[in-house]
Amino acid sequence: MPRFFYYALILLILISIGCLAITVGILYHTQVDVVALVHYDPGTPSVLLDDQGEVWAQFAIDRREPVTIDQVPIHVINAFLAAEDWTFFSHHGISYKGIIRSLFANLYYGRRAQGASTITQQLVKLLFLDSSKTFTRKIKEQCYALVVEYNYTKEQILEMYLNHIYFGCGIYGIKAAARRFWNCSVTELSIEQGAALAAVIRSPGTYCPLLHLSSCQNRRNLILKNMSNLGFIDFDMCAELQSKPLAIIETVDTDFVAPHFKHMIVKQLKSLYGTSVIYKGGLVVQTTLNQAMQKSAQESFDCHIHKIRDLISSQAQGALVSIEARTGKIKALIGGQGLFKLSPFNRAEQAYRQIGSLFKILVYAQAVDSGLTFDMTSVDQPITVKYQTQKWSPRNWDDRFEGQVTLAHALSRSNNIIAVKTFLHVGPRKILQLARDCNLPVPNFAYPSLALGCIDCNLTQVVGMFNVIVNKGIYVKPYSIEWIKDKNGRKIWQVVPECKSILSWKTSSQVGKVLEASIKRIYQAAICKPLPFDVMTKTGTTNQSRTCWYVGANPEITTAVYIGCDNNQSLGENVYPLRTAFPIWYRYYSTLKPMHRVFEYEPSLQTISIDQYTGAKSDDLDFARSITILK
């Protein structure tokens, strides 16, 4: 009994303090800007323009689309009342019974086990207060709720509430939720759909049907039971509605294209101006995105990644980056497959993976720049390389050795032994410096396996490196934003492209010509139809087929694709780029229509056909024996 009186005394004191605070609030807090409830201004959202000047996305925190209360079916209103505040039309902003009940529960459990927020209090919290769970904040909430009830009718409060509540995944307001979940208008919402919407708002992170379908359905059924208990529906209808599935429509992100591209821009803008300006400052951002190319790349990627998952590895993921060769402008970017809100990881920028044989491009570029030519030969045979106290014996992908071959053959066929020998012959320091000039994250020490691409890079770095060969030896760093204007139209930021010549045009021309050979072999094998323009390409595969790369370019566009599992496990035995990354790249390039269809090489160079094994000049060899080089 003494314990009961102790708790009762505490309860009485708390209620007294609450009543006093509420009284003070009514007297002194009438200056609360209740007009903001109706005239809510989320600011001017920043917009993104594509390379044609068209808006393709915007940064708006609030995607509210207001509805009037007479547009909301009565059964939907009843669902929200059953879920959140069934005495809404009878209280004056706060529920005294609810406060007492929650106080007893909290005292009993020794912690904040229950809340007592009415719909009016929830609206006040949404627009005026933070989410802290303190006694002071709760008293303020109650005071403001009484002020709001004094100034607005119940119907106005309910209308504002339904237009402001959050449903998870960036969805604000009942109209946006109805459209996203069921592609219907508010007036078309059924009883069970209204109950499902009411189920979400208690905890969007727990009950949003896009993320937790079964949790949402369980809570929906509980709300339907509450509606039955309150007489809104009868028992038989409740049972029938509880048996229905949520039937959420499946769709990709529909509010913007290129979600990973947009996310990348968000990070850059935040570093420049902070979050508030991005979402409310009305910036106009000129991006490099080409929507037609993005759509084509996305369709190509989505089409083939599903085949890879069915036939090769169910956990396969990947990315694609496509840039304008001359400028480095990113025209298309895919950071992964799947709903962005469920997988925002941008593999084009954030995934660092070994680049394998792609590094050989730099090995041979530096070799040519140092005086070697592609008709020179080297012997493909077993070798053992000593590095400090260790010995390393590299192998070719097929564990075979070809004997004497030209450097052109070695690059076009991605021979490992000749690449290592060339790496050591030319000098690792020169090659590593060339890699640094390409913005690759190479180490300071030159271990021999670097010749085979034992460095981790992201896709954007890889496409920038390969593009040096396409762009006459000039490195241009890929970028996504050209300029930014404020809401008054004043240009406040302009890109300064990172551009530097790191190879001679003659060297890049000689390497590029050899890189044309591999796609010609694919054409010869009738794997695909020849593209109507020149193409240079290079594959890359890491140990145990953990990552498959395919990088290629026509005279205007350079694109890199990789396929691999996020946990870096093997894709399987004998899995190579021809089955994984190449089909994505090829389908995408089949849609491109460049104005320039032929590569422009350094004019002093002559095109010659050589025996790819002996290096001897010959014009009458069959296709399998010959290779074309510039010299």
C-alpha cells in the first residue's frame, strides 16, 4: 500500500505540473505561427538539367501533394482514427485519459513504455518540434496542440495531418503514398488500403510495405480489428479484409532516372553548400547526363544482369560508366541493379576491385613511349620472378605457353607472361607514374604482379584510364556537373576540367590500333554483328573470376562495365567477360549513333599487317595469323 501511495503521489505531482504548464502555454504561447500549418513552405527544390537543358530530377525533401479532406473516403479516415486517435473528434488536442494511462504504464515499467500523442500532437511535432523524448518537449507539444485546436476545426487539422505524415522511402502525404503503393488516387483507396496506410505511420522504418511487407500486413490486420471493435466495420468484413494481400505494386524508382548518378551529385553538392541549400535553395544544376543514353544503358544492363543471375551467379551485381571521350563528361552511369532505395551502394564510384588485365594497356603504352614497337617479339615461356625474399611464377589464363609472339599479339590476347616481362624491361617506376597520371591509386612500391593489375580501382577511374588511349594521349577526369546557378539565375560554380597530356598522340594511336583487334576476332567468330563504327576494347578478369571487366570505345564515347559479387566471391569456373560484361556493353553500343565513326590516328603512322607471332610484315596472311598495327 505505501508503494501505491508513493506512485500515486508522483502521478499527482506530474499531472499538476502538466496542467500548470499547459495553462502557461495557453497564456504565453499564442504566438506560435499556426499559419505555417496551412501555408507550409518547403522552400524551392534544386533541379538537375540534362545535357539538353531538360529537368530530369529535383532535390525536394517534401514531395507532398495536398488533398482536401472531402477527397478522403470516410473509411480511410476511420482507419487512421482506429490506429492513432479514436477520440479525435471529442478531445481538445490532448487526451487526458491517454496521459494518465501512459504515466501509469511508464511508472510501472520504469521507462517510457507508452506515449499519449493525439493526431493534433503528432501534427505539431511534425512541423514545430524535434523527435527528442523529453518531458519538456512533451509539454510543449501539448501546449501547441491546444493552440492549434483553438485556431482550427477538426477537419482542417485532419486534412493537414494527412498531407504531412511520412510513409517511408521518401514518401510524404497520403496522395503520394496511394500513388506509390497502389497507383491509385486517394478517392479510390479501399478499406484495407486505408488500414495499411494507417499502419505505416507508427514507425515508417518498421512498417513501410516497400521494405517490410509482412510487418505492414500484420499491423494492418490489427488496425482492421480495431476498426471492427469501434464499429467502423463488422466482424465478417474484418475477417474478409484481413485475408487480402497488400498487393503493393512493384516498380523501380519512378521519381527520377539515374538514381546512383543523382546520389553522386548529392554528395558533391553537400560538400559545396550543405544539405539545406540543396533541398530548399532553388539551385539549378547543369549535369552531363544524357537521358537517352542513360535509358539505353539501363535497359542493356537490366536485361543481361538477370540472365547472369539465372545462368551464372544469383548474387551477381555490377556497374557501368559511359563518358564523352573528348571531355570526360559522364553521359550514363549505373551503380547497380535493383531498387535504389533498397540498395543505394554506388558500385560505379564506391566499389574498388582489382582491374586485372586492363592494367596491361599502361604497360604497353609506356613500352611504346620508351621506344618499343608492336612488331617486336618476346618469348612466352615459364618464368620465375624474384621480389625481395619471395619468388613468383606467373601463368597464363589457360596454363599454356605460345613461344615467340609479338607485343601486339600479347596485348590483344592478354598474355600474362609477356606483360610481366615487358613490365620489368621498361621499368616499373615509369609505368607506375603513368598510372598515377591516369589517377589510379597505385602503391609506392613496384611489386611485379602489378603488371597483371593487382590494384583496386573503381569504375570511374578505369574508364578515365582507358579513355587516354581514345583521346590522343590526353587524360580527362570524368565529371558529372558543368555549372550551378542560384535561384536568382546567377552562376555560382563552374567546373574546371582536370585535363593533361600524359602520352604522345603517336603512342596512344599505336596502342589503340592493337586494341581494335579483339573485337574483330569476335566479329570473325560470328558472336555478334559488326558495329557500324570503329571500336577499341579490352577485357579484364581477376583470379577465380571474381570480377569481369569490359571496356570499350568508339571515336566519341568510352564505356566501362564490370560484373562481380559484392562479397567478392567467385562468379564460377570459366566465367569470362565475353559471357558477362561484354553483352551489356555491346547491346548499349548497338544503340549509339556517333557522328564520327572512324578513329583519327597520328598521321605520320602507317598501317601495316604483320605476322602476329614473328612480327614479319605480310599482306597475304589469313585472318587468324595476322594483326594490323601502326608504325
